Amino acid sequence: MPFSVLILGAGSATPVLNRHPSSQLLTYESENFLIDCGEGTQFRLLENKVRPGKLKGIFISHLHGDHYFGLIGLLSSLNLGGRTEDLLLFGPKGLDEVLTLQFKYSQTPLQFRILYTPTDTSASTLLYEHPCFNVYTIPLSHRIPCAGFLFQEKPHKRKLIKEKITDAIPFDYLRQLKNGEDIYDEGGNLQYSVAEYTLPAPPPRSYAYCSDTRYDESIIPIIRGASLLYHEATFQDDLAHQASTRFHSTAREAATIAQKANIGQLLIGHFSSRYKEVDTFLTEAQSVFRNTHIAEEGVTFNIPSTPSTDVSLLPDT
């Protein structure tokens, strides 16, 4: 099934031309979920030919403006567009109060329900269970309560070998084989073996999103082995002290986390406005973790089944 992330914005708090505040679109099969919603996110969706009305849910990491100032505008536009379907919303405590106040004083009655779930920013907990994946919080070390998100695909069933399957095999047996169960007859003799009739299932894929955080190895057990990690890299190594005091990370620190957590591939973003070019971020990170890529805006990154040497880049969607 398609499992990908489209980078809508990879800038930090201070606006600069050609870089936008934090926002990403995670797609699983045909369902879309927004991760953070910086100012102008709805325009970025339109520019990338994504229909905002198709969003199933929104995840907000924390209440610094560059991560959620686009939310009220997006919700208002969905309302004007006639949305009636429920919208899932996950975010830190207080987000519901902010939205309620804004809608109150703009006298905006919503025509759809927002199903709000507060995030736990102090511990990793199961936040949302989808039929195909689970979402867990990742407590991050930032100046205000902040949580990243781990999207963990559920295990797949084994694949039947088509050439081995005949009409004589009952459907219930096929289901058991896909579940990894051998079939025995009444006498206890092996009738159909998993090894003979099926192929191993592809390993579950996972995507970890770590928005704003200083270097913190406590997240490593949570994100260990993730197929793809997005980790902020606001500063470069020469400003490591400033990064720490401002509760941010450097490109080298992001790469170190990826290396120690045995990540498949790393994306870095949230670049400070002081840097006009970002190639040096990539050089710094790749000196520690070679399979690092810039979270380039407008690019879709496929989340691979197994670690590989290159991220698959697709056209704008």
C-alpha cells in the first residue's frame, strides 16, 4: 500500500522567501493526514494539488506559531467549503481552547465535528489506532510541551503463492496460512505448511516525525529502527551551544540520533532563517549518517519497506 510523506514546509519560525513553516502531508493508501499546520499550509496543499477537504486528521506537535498558525484558516476554509465529515485533531493541551476562542469571536459555527484528542507530551503513548497503523507520541525536549509522532504500520499477513493454490484448498485454510498457521488433518499430520504455500510478509514500515527538540537520546528507544525519520536541524554545528539553549538541534545532532537509533533514512528540516542555502546542512549530517536527505518542499518521500541507500522521490502530488 502507498505510504508516503509530502513536505509542505521545512522552515523555522522567522519567514523567508522560498521556505515555508512546518507542515507535512502523510498519505496511507488513499487517506491523508496533516502533520503540523504552519501559516499558509492550505495554500501549500492547493499548490501541490491536494484537496484539503480530503483530510482525515491533523496532528499538531506543539503550540509555537510556526507549527499551527495555519490551522484556524484551514478549518475555516473547510467549513466554508461545506465539509460535514468529522475531522480528527490531535494536539497538546490548550489547542482546543485556542480554537474555541477564535471561533467564538469570529462567530463561526462549524458544520462539522472536530474530534479532539490531547497528546501526552511527557511519555510515549498510543494516540490513535487506524486499521492499518498505530500512532504513538514521541516526547520531545522543547521550551514548551511538545510531542512528535511515530506512525507504525501494523504487521502484514503472509502472501499466498498463487501457483500453489488450488480450488481444493478450503478458504478457511487459506486464511490460516496467511496468518502463519500450518494446517493439520484430524490425525495430526501436516497437510498444508506455511513454508510451502506462502511467502514472508514485508516488514512493517514506520515514519517518525520529530519537530522541535534539542538533542535528546531518550527518544532513541521509541524511534529505533524506523524506516524514515524526520528530525529538526535548525542550526549547524558551529552554533551547537545556541541550538541547545534554544531547545533546538544541529544537523550533526539529528544525524547522530539517526545513527544511534538504527534509522533507515533521515530527513532534516526546520532550518533557521539565518541560512540562505541548506547544502551545508546535508554535508554536516552525512558526515555522521550517510543516508540523509534534505526535506525538500514539494517533494514526496516514499516510506520504504526495508532500509535502502536512497529515498524514492516522486513528483508533486
